[in-house]
Amino acid sequence: MLENLRATRISQGKTQTFMAKKLGYRSVSGYANIEMGRTKPSLEKAHQISKLLNKDVDELFFDQKLHVTSKEHTA
């Protein structure tokens, strides 16, 4: 699940129905599947979503927790 995407949408008072309509989906499930991680949006769709939510694509679609691998563990 894309928690950042879902949390941002909810915090702004926007519904999945609103998002689906603005993005041109025929049904809510088109957008809901993105939020649930079942479908990956195209780059164009990701940009449209980020504009609707006034956030960077990175903030919405990429986990901020990066794992650093030390050289000792990769040798």
C-alpha cells in the first residue's frame, strides 16, 4: 500500500472518487488499485496525481526510508 499517497489524500479531504474522476478513470477502482499498490501508475499519471495533491512525485510514491548497505556486507 502506498501510505504516503493515501495519507496525503485523506489529510486534504479528497476522496478516491474525486481522484478517480479528476484522473479520468471510469471507476473508483482504477485509482484505488494505485493506492493499494495493485497497479503502478504511468509516469504521466503519477505527475497528475502529484499535481492534484500539491506534492512531489517522490513524496507520494517512494518510501523515504532508504537502506544503506555497507561495503563489509557486500564483499
